[in-house]
Amino acid sequence: MQQQVLSITQINEYIRARMDADPMLTSVAVRGEISNYKVYPSGHHYFTLKDEGGALKCVMFKNSAIRLRFRPDNGMKVIAMGKISVFPRDGAYQLYCASMAMDGIGDLYAAFEQLKAKLAGEGLFDPAHKKPLPKYPGVIGIITSSAGAAVHDMLRILRKRYPLSKVRLFPVRVQGVEAPPEIVGAIRYANRHQLADLLIVGRGGGSIEDLWAFNDERVARAIYDSEIPVISAVGHEPDVTISDFVADLRAATPSNAAELGVPDQDALHQLLDGYFATMATCLSRQIKAGKQHLRALAGSPALRSPTGYLEQRQQSVLLLKNRLIAAQVQNVERKKQRFVAQTAKLDAMSPLKVLTRGYAMAQAKDGKVLRSIAQLEIADPIAVTLSDGCVSAMVTDIKEKV
């Protein structure tokens, strides 16, 4: 009997048909560690799953990959679900992956941790970026579902605590695939038109799937970009979302957000009463001090008897005048006595006094007083001053003292 000869394509198609008909291979879950993970421009993901004993080629097409809630990476342990089949062109069997989950951890939690690490690395959680809440907000914007119990709790608390604030409700869906775009749109709309002084973004409690809209990267970036301060109020106290990390303030519950967003009117009344009492006390003290000062002025001599006060001041001025005159007279007398004494001293030292005693003063023609014969020569004219006049003469003889 002649053996049938098959082409490679026929063999590969035969093996694929047998594998596709095997129930075990058409729906299989495979546990392994990801390696050589690549995402191509087409959107298809290619990788290898391996364990201690072997490796398995895998592919996840774009329509399946877009449903991933986390970003697979090399070294990550996962459970991949899909079917085992042959790619006829290469003759190699591989896992056609339809879905994937973290091994030992939920894929939602993995996605949460990955986005949290990414945004933290970009600085979206930086406390320096967080804006202070307005102390007395005039308008509060609430971005949540209009049908939930959370909005009614917030409205009730806001009316009770601070009825002066106006409330604007921005109704959005808070779960499902449509929720993130609606929440982002509401935040941007409120900012674009400056419709509030404070925004509260959140919803009531639920499962991690119910709260997932507030773990969306688009919502996180919209909160970060908001110029209006944002309070994140998602779920119950144990629930933590990405929105809580990005917001300017995290509230444990929606009701807590309403309490944190506005002051308590009862506390404000007490504060104002305290200010009023302090002001009243200060004003009473000022009035009392003013009365005392007025009584002191009323009892002063100047007001009781203005003419007497003026006469008293006139006597004081006259007394001061007399004292000044007396002091001036004494000063002039002292100056006069000193002048007479100095005049007598000058008169005693005057050359004219010497001349009255029979002396004479000889001067050269240039007016210099003659003190030595060295100043003269024969025939030099000289002037001789006596006590009662002056005589002109001429030198006829010079004799040196021996």
C-alpha cells in the first residue's frame, strides 16, 4: 500500500484541527511567569509563559488586550485563559490568550498599584501641589450621582452646618465605563466657568468594581488639573482610591466631606458671641477711662476759674521776666569788670607809658623799631618818638658799645 504524502500545510492544518477539537485545549487556564513581553503597533501582545520545566508561546490580540485592567510586565506571575492551537504558517502551537489575571492577587488591585506608582512618580500626589480649602465657601459643587443616597446626606449636612453656602449639583454616573468621562467632564466644566469655590467628588460605598471609576487615570488627572480645590469622598472609611491621593483633601465618607468642606454655624455663632463679648468689654473699659479723664479735666483749675488760671500764669511769667533781667544785669556787670581789668593790663603794657618816663623810641625810615646799630648807616634818616611828639633826624655818627 502506497503511503500518503502530505504537505507541511496539510500537516499543520490537521494538527490544528485535532487540537481545536480537544475540549481540554479549547478552554484552558495556564499559570506561569511572563517573559519577553512585547506590544506591537497593531495592539497585539506577544509573550512567553514559563515555569521550572518549560515555556509556552502566547499571543493576546488587541480586542482582548484592551480589556486588561493591569499592565503585564516581565517577571509577573499570571494565570492566562484561552485556547491552545497551532499557527499553520510556523507550525508552532501557542496559547491564544483571551484574558489574564495576576496569580495570587486580583487584577483590579494590580491595576490600582501600578497606576498609583505611576502617578506618584509623576508628582501628582505631592503635598506641595495641594491647594488649601476656602474657609467660607460661597458655592459648593457636588459631582456625584443624583440618585444615590450620598448626595442627600451631603445636602442635609451642608444645610445644617452652613446654610449660607449655595450648592450646585453636577449629576454624573459613578460606575461603569461611562462614569470616568462624565466625572472628568463635570470637573472641567466647573473649572472652565468658575461655577464653584469648592468641589466634592465622590459616591457612596460599594465593591472595588463599583468604585473603579475613581481609580481611573483620566479622573485622577482632571482632579490634579483642577484650579478649584477638590475633596475626594469615595465609599466608606476603609475604601481608598486614586482620587483620594490626588485630591486636595480626602474625606472618609461623603458625609465627612460635607463636614470638612464648610464650617459649623453653631461654632461660628459661639465664636462671634465671644468676639462680641470681648469687644463690649474693651468698649466699656474705654468709656470708663474716658469718663475718668473727663472728670479730671472738669476738676482742673483752668476750667474751674479760667481768669484765675491766667492771672497765676501771668505772675509766673512776670517772675521769670524779673529773674531774667536780674541775671542779665549781673552778667553785664561781670563783663564790665572784666573789661576794665583787661584795659588796665593793656594800658600798663603800652609803649607810650614807657615814653612818659623819659624814654624815646627810634624807628628806621621803613618804620621798623631800631634795636641795634647794625640796622643803621651814616646819613640814614630816622624818626624819634617822644612822649609828646616825634622828631626827624639823620645819623651822623655810629659808635659801637664797648
